[in-house]
Amino acid sequence: GPGELAAALDDFDERMVMDPLAYNEVRTRPSLEERLESIISGAALMADSSCTRDERRERIVAECNAVRQALQDLLSEYMANMSVKDTSEGLERAIDHMCRKTRDLRRQLRKAVVDHVSDSFLETSVPLLVLIEAARAGNEKEVEEYALVFTEHANKLVEVANLACSMSNNEDGVKMVRYAAGQIDALCPQVINAARILAARPRVKVVQENMDVFRDAWENQVRILTEAVDDITTIDDFLAVSENHILEDVNKCVLALQEGDGDTLDRTAGAIRGRSARVANVVTVEMDNYEPGMYTKRVLEAINVLREQVMPNFAQRVEVAVDAISSNPPKDVDENEFIDASRLVYDGVREIRRAVLMNRVRKLPS
């Protein structure tokens, strides 16, 4: 079925609308309050998760409080209308307000999910590559260390996939994500075992080939999971959140440059490149749902500008900046040029989002 949190919110929205004559203070109030507290517990878990931004956490908490208050106002109206056959204006207003508040809470929870998706499905190949590198070098101690990092990464993918499911009403999509997440879970220890065997016998050809088979299987499964998760998160939420994350990272990059911190600069620039590539890929796939025309042409042009012009320029500026900071003694970097190149990335992603949101055409039935 659909995700638990999405289903609980749908169920709550249905149950809170009733004939005032059917309202019973002893039964109805505790039932609705209990259902809402269950939703708020789920929302609190999402708010407290490590990938949820502080600002998003505060918004979720504020929306939870607003929903609680809206329910109390609604229940007071039901009490006042218990003996009235027709719905009063005050009750209609309270129902409308309650619907608006649950909708606002949904929006923040969906965006929290996309925060996680945007962060966790970023550099999905890195933990595997460092594990295989250590195994090929025959370094068994490093393999054990990287196996922990790899397991943590796999667990995070599964956790985020389940979070995405919890807020989705797409039943088939949720099934696909849960199946793909189960495959990742099952494959993780097998990949680690293949790396352990390779570390013990790094020169045996059949062992090397075994590692390659598991690497390909893992990469394929992560791709399937990524596509399945993208399928149950809306493109509008994904683009809004990605735009914010890129802005955060651009600011971190500029700060690292000002502080002469080459490592942070290089790492954060890598995240920007990864996020931008994800935006380009996700939107390109989304355009397959539309008939080719002016709309798709404009979106694909915006993607092309980001890929072919903006990102290569940004990569070049990062390389120059990191080399300058790392040289001994450190050389001066043209900060304004770097800031301009960074801003162009943000503008490029925002342009893609604008092109997607503008002039939306009706999807043709598939």
C-alpha cells in the first residue's frame, strides 16, 4: 500500500470531516487526537533525522503545533454545533483551516524527504570505489575499515528510501522502492565478502573477476533504487530542495576559499558538481514524459547550458583555486572570478527549475 505517514494523513483528513450531529465528545475527540499524535510522532522522527536541515526541522515543529491547534479549534466548533443539523459558517471555516494546516505539514515533510534524497543519493559510487581500491592493494585492515563506511552508506540509502516511501501515495512506486531497497540490503554483505576475498588474494584472476561482478551488480542496483526513489518524489520538490542545497554549498565553497581551506573547497565543489549532474539527469528523464515541443526544447537547452558551459567553467575555477591554496607558499586567487563561476552554477540550476515550472503542458496519457 501507500506510505504509512501519507496514508495516516489521508485517513485523518477524511475522518475529521463529519456531520456535527455524529460528533461525540467522548469517542470522537480522543480518536482524532490519537491519530494526529501518531502523525506528529512520525513527523518528529523525520525532523530529528541527521540529514534534515535545522531550518526544515523548525518548520516541521511549527507545522505540527499549528496542526494541533487547528484540531482543537475544530473540535470546539463541533461541540458548539452538536445539536445543529446544518454546518455553520464557523465550522466550515475550521474544517477549511484544518485542511490547510495538514497540507502545509505534508509539504514540509515531503521537502524533508527530498533533503535526504538529495544528500544520500549524491556520490553513491565513492564508498564502493575506496573499498575495492583497498582490496586490490591487498590491505585487509583498510578493507575492514572501509567495509564499515560502505555498510553505513548502504544502510543510509535503505533508510532514505523508506522515508521516501512513508510520504508517497504512489502504491506501485512504493512497492518498487521497497523491493529495490531490499535488494541493496541483501547485496551489501556479499560485496564486502568479495572485497575481503580479493584483499586476501589480490593477484588471482578469478577473484578479481568475482569483485567486478559484484561491483557491477551493486552499481546497477543503486541505479534502480535511485530511479525508483526519483519516481515517487515530485520533480517540483526535488528542484526546490536541490536549488537550496547548491546555494548552501556555494556559500561553503566561498568561505573555504576565503579561509584557505583547500580540502573543504575541493570536497564541497565535488558535491556541487554531483548535485548539478543529478538535477540535469532527473530533469532529462522527466522530459521523456512530455511530447517534444517548445516546452521540452527550452528545458533541454537550459540543461545543456549547465552541462556544457557552466560546469566545465566552474570545475576549471575550482582546480585553479585548489592548486593556488595548496601550493607552498599559497598563491593569490581571484576571489571575484571564483564567486562569479559559483553563482553561474546556482543560476543555471535555477534556470532549469524555472523552465520546468513555466508553461507546464498537460501530460499525455502513456
